[in-house]
Amino acid sequence: MDSWRAVSIPPLPGQGPDPYITDTATGELVRAAAGPTATMYACGITPYDATHIGHAATFLAWDLLVRAWRGAGHNVIYVQNVTDVDDPLLERAARDGEDWRDLADREIARYRGDMEALRVLPPARLVGAVEALPVIERLSRRLAERGSLYELDNDLYFSRASDPDFGSVSRLDPATMTALFAERGGDPSRPGKKDPLDALVWLAARPGEPSWASSFGPGRPGWHVECAAIATEYLSRVFDVQAGGSDLIFPHHEMSASHARVALGDSPHVRPVGGVRAFARHYLHAGMVRLDGEKMSKSLGNLVFVSSLLADGADPMAIRLAILAHHYRDDWDWTATGLAAAAQRLARWRAAAGPAQPAPQEPASAAGLASAVDALASAEAALAVMRGRMADDLDAPGALAAVDRWVQEITAAPGPPGARAAGLIRDAVDALLGVAL
């Protein structure tokens, strides 16, 4: 499936430091990628209602990591999926009397447009579940060959007992896992399952629902095996970062990692990481966005859509700044006040580092030259701080504060900052934060 159009990233002088991130599986600050090529798989949308601010905040976080990696000299391979067939999509289509494929196509198009407006760098591959069915079946066959699947009323389940490292991503106790599994789309209470935490791998065809032929019979894949298969097919059996919202830690990322470990664990390319045979080397999760104190979610219906904000005249760069004012791992509340504050910040930045003015007709004075030199030195210092903040667990609020300080210094100075200083700040804000001034 097609991704969206990429924006160009302006070059910056020198090279930034390697980014470090907080690994969910260990709780430690770790180097996000050690090799020359950095690889990331991010769980994408289920296209029945996209793109709300919670989505935007999550994908902006991964955008920051891609930018930090590139700034540190890495080649980046980023893959994202789209779950374009799943129960929530089918339920919404049935509720609205719409063909599920038309609903998916419309919401995917809206998602692409929102990502372009927010200047989010596109993944190298945007892969839909439907187009990846052969890939998913292939990995599912590996699970069957390992004896880790069993049949229940023609459906196929993964036995979590086949993976001794199950639980290593979330580090949760079984009771908490079971409660979350029920809350987040699982079926722990289904009669006949060997274990409440066993996950569906292949759903046999149901009347009135889409299905596809397979070696398991007609049906469609489960959610967790979808991502396990796509990630390992388009990246490798081991890759650097699995990314998603914190609500995906369990069951989704736990299950996907478990499927991959069992299916592909005999590969010589799979190296132990902290005693665990890895799917991803590191796990990265974004916090939840709330509205009026409640988590923003489709089930609650308390969504703020990017497209609606844009239609109401919001500057997409102000939306981006409103999100970047919060650390990606934090839970936070979206408010109109926060968006207004971001718009004011954007206006201040643009006033201070806007397009360079035409060169003066008279030769610059010594004082003017000294002021320009000071402004350039200040801009270079701000760039160094921004790079440092972004390398430290993607500290966007810290990077924003560095730009704020530069703007305050320039505003208090007797003359304009000069073309080189202003240009460096514009390029740094663009390259590192994705904000076009």
C-alpha cells in the first residue's frame, strides 16, 4: 500500500549524538540502534476512525526518533502496518451500513493526509494486513510446525506455554495480563481454551464476514500474528525498535514478540538480549492522550480529530507544537488552551527566525557585525542543546525550551539576528522537530 509524501529534511552542520530511549522491557535507558542501519516497526492504525490526537502524538514520537537517527548518521528503515481488516472495522462498517473496504480506504486516505499536514516522515513501507496475508500465513505455518497451535471450533490458537519467555516485554503478573486481555480485544473466558492468555492466530470464516483461502481453511488472521509476520518479513527476524502506544504493551506487543520467538527462534540471527531471545531489541511506548481527564479512545467517543482541527483553521505546525510540548512517554490532556499556547509559541518563533530580510544597502556597522556573530553563536549553542535533548529519550519539551531561550535572547537584542543565525534555527527546528517556520 502507498505511504504518503515525504518532506525534505534540511542538512545541519556536524552530526548529532546517537539517541537513547527508555526500553519498556527493561526500564533502562538504552542506545536505540547500535549499527549503521536503524530499524523500527510501529503498529499503525485500524482504519475505522482516523486520525485523532492520540494517534498523532504516537506517530510524532516515532517521527522524532527517525529524525534523531538520521541526524546521527544512521540509515533508517521504518515499517508500519495498517490493520485493514479486523473486528472494530467490520463492526463500524455494519453499524453505518457501509462496505468495510470503502470505510478502510477512506480512513487510510484521511490518515495519509493528516500525516502529510503534520510533516510526519513516512515509513519506508506501509503494509496492510490484507496485502500481507501470504506473509502472515507463512509465519502461522511456522507456528503450526513448532506444535504451538491448537484448534478450537475450527479457529486456531497460539499456546503461550510454548514460549518460556512469555511476559518478558510487559513484565506483568498473570492476573493483570488476563484482565487487560479481556479489556483489549482478547477472549480469556472462551470455553475450551487451554489457557486464558492463548491468542487467536486464525479465525475461521464467519457468515457475512470477509475471509480468504489458506492452508488452514477459509478465514482471516488474528491481530498479533499480523504484526509479528509483517515486522519480521520487511525488517528482519531481529530489529531495533518495536514502537506503539502504551496500551499495546499488553497484549499486542507481548503476543507479537512471543509468536515471533517461537516461529523464528532457531535462526542464527536471533541473539539473546538480556537473557531473552528477541523479536525487537528494544520496546518503545508512547503515553495516552486524555480529554477532560479521560483517555481519548474510539470506544469512549471522546476524540479530537486532526482533520477537524485543520478544517477549523488550526495551523498544523501549531498542532505539532502542542503535542511536542509533552514528553512522548507521559499521559497528558489535550486542551484548547494548549493549542492556543502552541500557536503563540509558533508566532514568536516565526517572528524571531522568519525569512531573512534583504541585505542592507549600507555596509554593516562594527556593532551590527558583532551582534550577528553573537546571534550565530547563540544559534549554534541552541542547536547543540536541541540535539542533546532529542538524544536523551526524545526530550521534545527540552528542545522546545532551547528554542524559546534563543528567541528570548534575540528579541532582547538591539538588532535582528542575521540571516545565518535565523537560517540555522529554522533548519534545526525543521530537521529535529519537524516544525516548518
